[in-house]
Amino acid sequence: MPSRRARLIDVPLAPVLLGAAAVALLLAQALLPAVPSESADQVAYFAGHRAAATVAAAAFLIAAACLVVGTAAAAGAVVDRGRTLARIGVVVTGIGALWPAVGRATFDLVMVALTGKLHGTAAVDAASAITNSAALALLLVTLLAFVVGPVLLGLGLWRAGAGSWLPAALWLIGVLVVNATDTSSKVGSVIGMLLAAAALAWIGIAVPRAVAE
């Protein structure tokens, strides 16, 4: 009787899923390109952009889902050289996929809900309590994983002969630009996410090549 064994998620789906995650991240960033850092300004900003913030949150959630399933597909790649880097990169990228959901999307949705119910000083005080909460520091672990994971995965695939080291560097540059300009420059934050999105899609394309090698 012929074997019916198969991977749960086919490796060739990795480029599609990671590419979709890239597009969703770019769309979300473009919808809310420069959210202010001060609580009063945040309240005013979200009060005037509630629809855009809701769509951006949905895009971040889609990006997170595609990133999780995309890294699961990438885990099926067979590599010789670079397997340790690639293996760690897959795991850390999967953890980092939580950041667009629990970090960005959740914050946007909380601010949408807050500005729909509270106004004036009450809204500002509530926003300040949320953004200045020490408990949210726990989420920085997912942000760190979001930054580092694709770098390790990209370098592992490069070591495996499946692609260039450039997407790893491009991802790191893009994410750092986004974090540096996210509250100050619309153009800078969108360009940064464009670089990161291109890098993520590039890494996705390299995954099936590792199987071929």
C-alpha cells in the first residue's frame, strides 16, 4: 500500500505566506504611518482615525497569522549548512509573529475602543495609564523576537546556499528605521516597513530553494 505521509504544511507555501505577511505589514503601517508618542496627541489622533486604525489592526492580525503559518512551512525546509541558524530563526520568527498581534493590533484596537467611549481628560488619563504601564514591558520580548528572528532565518538560509545574506540585513535596517521614525515621520516609517516587507518576501522565496539544495 503506497505511503500517504505528507508534511502538514507544504514548504512551497512559505513564499506565499511570508509574502502575504509582508504585504499586510506594509498596508498596516501605511494606514497609520506616524502615531504620536504623547497620550493627549494619541487620543486626538485615534479619535480622528478610528476607521483607519481598525483596518490597520486587522492587517496586523493577518500579518501575524501569515507569519506564524509561514514559519511553520519554513520549518519543513531541509538544510545542511546553516541548519542551527535557520532552526533558531524559524522558532524566534514564530515568537516574533506575536508582536504585530499583541503589540500593534491590540494597541490600535484598545485606542479605538477608548476614544469611542471616553473624551477629554478621561480619555487622556486612560491612554496614559495604558502606554505607561510597566506590565506592557513583557511584550518587548515579542518585539525583540520580531526584529531578530527573520535575521537569523535569512542568515541560516544564506549559509545553506539558498539565497543571499542581503534580505537579513535589509530586514534589520527596515525594522530599525520603522522603530526610529514610527512616531515622527510618516515617510520614514513607511519606507522602513517597505524595506522590511521586501526582505521578508525575499526570505520566503529562499525557503523552497533550501529544499532543492
